Amino acid sequence: MKRIPLGRGGPEITNYCLGTMTWGRQTPEADAHRQLDMALEAGISILDTAEMYPVNPVMGETIGVTETVIGNWIAKTPSRRGEIAIASKITGQNARFVRPGQDVTGATLREALEGSLERLNTDHIDLYQLHWPNRGSYHFRQNWRYDPSGQDATRVRDNMLDVLQSAQELIAEGKLGQIALSNESTWGTAQWLRLSEEHGLPRVASIQNEYSLLCRLYDTDLAELAVNEDVTLLAFSPVAAGLLTGKYQGGAVPDGSRMSLNAEMGGRKTDRVFTAVAAYLDLAQKHGVDPIHMALAFTVQRPFPVSTIFGATTSEQLAHVLSGLDTVLSDALLSEIDEVHRQHPMPY
């Protein structure tokens, strides 16, 4: 592992981030607390959560449970709070689970953050992310039919300004460290940055988008923006919801796995994906690298700033992930990965 800045001039974080979205549903609280202890012992310095977690599925009655699980750990071990940066998210538009389904505004940002603070048993959140844009998003396989033609750019920017002004107030009150994005586009991120500069408001530090060997939408315009504007990618689903582990090859659906709970894997299960996975598994075997470690190492060796979010349903799975976080892929393997990507550029 190494440490990288979180945004421009932000605090340093590890280039791997502990994910928590199964905590309180698939992962019992005791095991979640064990995972936190294990991650800190391994040197991880940031965890990611959200007010809407746990998932698989998201349910109104479990909104906030994951943050509460983390907050209970903080209450038990308050001296360790300073060892880890907490990144959480405001939900925004949703199926009436939260606030109920409202857009992100300056007012809802404050309401959501203060709710997260209470559940997390902390007086500040280091990074608060907008889970997705109010105007919609091309992420989660929506890129195939994405249509931005109905957007009102003036209204979008007015809303961004309102949110940034609220973020500035929360930062001044000591409740918020940095504001950030998730499931955003290049244009959207550029607008946030422009408004920050024009009005002397907080700068978005990071963008949490999906990124893996199977999902490389970030590689072009967003990568260029990230490098030149110092926006850190928090990469989610780096093993493609488990596809890149190989556990679903040959039609297998292990009990308790993501596919057993979500048969289509959020649109990731396609006729093409298993052929692409097989090619990456063959590469890992050829080079003597664990496929999970290969998938994770690939993401942090990209030519733009990345902290990759890895999650584990059990502490045993987490131990396996942690054992490979110092993996470095050779130039030869990276070149062969590029060849496989050319053959299977968009498998879902």
C-alpha cells in the first residue's frame, strides 16, 4: 500500500479503502467490528459507507444500519476514531426510502450529514459524498440509453452552488472535512470545480465511480480531469461484484453470494461477461497471481489518483484481500491486460 492525497491539498489516505455496504445485513455487527480492527491493523486509513446502507437489497427499515454498526464500534473504541477517515454519502433521489426521495440540496445535505453524525457516534465526517447527481447518471449500466438532452444547465449549477454553500457552513462548524461526488460525469465534476473556484467555496475532493478490469468508463475524460484537477477516484466494485474472483464461472451461484441475492448483479451478468472473466483468470494463472489481488492491484496502478474500495462479507474473505494489498503487477502482465481489454472492452 501507499498513501495518496485526498483531493487537492487534502489529508493523505491509503490507496485502499475499506467498504462496508454489507454490514448489518450479510455481515453481522460482531464480524464488521472484527473487520474494522483487521483493516486498521493492516494500515488502512479510510472506510466508506452511506446513509442508505446496507444493500442487497436496500430497504426502508434498514436505512442507516451500517452507519450505526460503525458508530457502535466507535463508541466501544473511541480512542481509535482518529486512526481512520470516514467517508459517507447522502442518498439523493431514491424510492422514497430517505427524506422521502428528495433531491440533494443545501438543506438536505445538512439534514443527512447530521443524521450520519448521530448514527456514527462522531462529531465530524471526513468526506461526505453525493451518492448520485440529481439530474441522473449514466452509471449502473444506464450508459446504454443515456440521454442528457432534458437537462437545464442553469438549474443544475444553481443547485450545485446551494450545496457548496451548505458544505462551506458545515466545514466552518467542524462537522465536515471535505465534500465529494459519486456516480458523476466529467461535465458534472467540471461544473462543481468551476463553481468552487468562482465563488471561493469548498472544492470537491473525490469522485466515487465504478472501476474494474470489466468497467473502465473512467479511463478517458474523467481520468484526464482527475490528473489535472487533483480529484481522487474512490473506485467501487473493483472485483466487479465478485465476478472477477471466478466464483460464478460455469454457472455457479454460491449460497449467500451477491448473485444469490441479486440474480442479474445490477446488470453485470451478461452473455459476454463470463468469457471476459475467463480471459482475466487465465492471465492471473499464467503470471502466478491471485485473481482477486490482480484485480485490486490493477486499479491502484492506473495513471490517475485512486483509492480502491474493497469489501468483504466475512472477516475470512477480508483476510484474503488484506494479504495481497502489496501486490504489484509487472509491465508484461499489464500489457496483456490491455490486450484482453481490447478484446472485451464493455462486457456489461
